[in-house]
Amino acid sequence: MPELTIRFNGLDKVVAALGQMSSAVRSEAARELNDTSEEIMTASKEMVPVDTGRLRSTGHVAEYATPRDLGTVLAYGTDYAIYVHENLSVHHPTGQAKFLERPFFQQSAHLPDNLARRLGRAFASGRSGFGFGGSRVV
């Protein structure tokens, strides 16, 4: 059955740019990515066209990020999700086309700043694994 999916990729490159990281830092990055993915799916479910409610009910975060794999998959699991998503010529009484893509781009634009804040808090609290507990990271 075809699904409509969006996968976050490339966060490994951003996090790797921080240099040699502890598993705690990778864990914080995974948490931020998972939180962002949940926010995207919540926003998407508010935008998805509703006729019977079946399409909306299949929306989910299909794969969560881990410290080892910093990627997530968001999906709608019906055979018609992709058609509803991509057809811009249909007027929906409730919802709209691009119901996953639009929230994805809106929310993912904030991901770098949110990740920086989360990692800053982790460094300040000592959860980073680098021994900066008590230091103030701005």
C-alpha cells in the first residue's frame, strides 16, 4: 500500500559538525528531532482533509530518531493519501492539499535554533557528557 511519507535526513551532518560528541549530546539531538516530528504531525492532522476521518487517523510518526540514527519518518498510511496531498485542484470543505509538506517546512525551519537551545541547556546542566555542568551557555 503506498504511503505518504516525509523523512528528516541530514541532521547527522549538523550534529557531526559539533565535533566529537558524547552519546548524551546525540540523545538530546534525537529528542529535539522527535519533538519536532510530533509537532509537525499534530499540525498536519489539523490541515488534513476530512471526509470519513480515515486519512487523518492514519497519520503518525512511523520512525523515531535515536542517538545512532538521527532521522524520523512521518507518514499517512492509506492508499489514497498521496493523491489527496498532491492534488492542488480539489477544493476540500475541511482541510487542504499539502497537509504534511506545509507543516514540515514551517516547523523544520525552526529546528536548528531549537536544537541549539536544547544542546545549550544540556551543556549547562552537565548532560552533554563534556563536563560543563554549572557552566552558563548562552
